[in-house]
Amino acid sequence: MNPADRRTFLKTSLGGALALGVGSALLAPLRATAQAAAVSKPMDPKPVPSEALFRQGVIGPAELSLVTSQIAVDKATDKNTKEFAGFELEEAIAVTTVLKQLGTEVPAPDAKAKETLAKLKAAAKGKDFDKAYIAAQLENHEFLRDHAMDYLAKAKGKTEPAEKHAQHLATLALAVFKEHVAITKRILGELS
């Protein structure tokens, strides 16, 4: 049989088999294998944009700062600690409000945040409370500073509108985070 005749024979045979449903029976195992592979290998979730990760990384510590500063406004006895708590409370309210308006969900507090909050709630007014509050604020702002710097380094060159907006927020916030690290270090030194 010449090649042209073979092609005609195969087309006719395959067409007839498919018309009779034989092709479906032959293809069924292949379909089942493909379906099993699709079910066993779930689709990868859409990656979270880095700007969303930045916002998510800020809102938890900002919420902790807000709650602990509310406590400190009442319990702080050192004038610098009390003044810092007032400013920090205003800042935390502003930051959490903006992040929530941008659709950032507030995560549940982690074990460390719960421990910090419990420690400050239980502490009596006085120097020990002031030191614990300022130490917690120092640690919180060091984390926020590092988080903002890391985001800005990774987001460099990204031009999507949401990324540019977050880069602007991170740039402004970074200046405040650095300032608050310096202030809390100074106050903690004065309290020690």
C-alpha cells in the first residue's frame, strides 16, 4: 500500500471508529488519567502581591502598638514614656485606619503579641511598667523598620500602581519607624 492510500485508510478507519463510539472507549483511560492528575495536583493559588504582604506585615504590629499604647497612656508614670505613648497611640490609630481602608485584614495576635499584651495589662504603674512598655515598643519598631526596608528592597523596580502606592507608604513609614527606634532606645536608656 502506498503512503497516500495508507493515510486515506487511516482517516477512514479512525473516522468510522469515532462515529461508532469506539474512539470514546479507547480515549476513556486517557481522560481518566488526565482527570486524576488534575484532581491530585491542585492549582497553585495566585501569589500574593508583595504590597499586600507588606501591609499584612505591618497591621499586626500596628494593632499591638495601638492596644499597648492605650494601656500606657493610663499606666505610664515617666513623662517621656507617657508622651511617647500618646504620640504612638495616634500613629497606630492612623496606620491601622489606612491599612484597613486598603482592605488589609487584621490577623489574630500571635503568641508573642498575646504575651506582651498580658504582661503590660498585669504590670502595675511605675518604672517596671514603663520599661516593659518601651522595650516592647522598641522591639516592635525594630521589626517594622526591618520589614519596611526589606519590602522596599524587594519592590524596587515594580511599577504596578498598588506596588508604587505601597512603596510610598513604606518610605514614609520607614522614616517614622527609624525615629521611633531611636526614641525608644533613648527612653529605655534613661529608665535603666
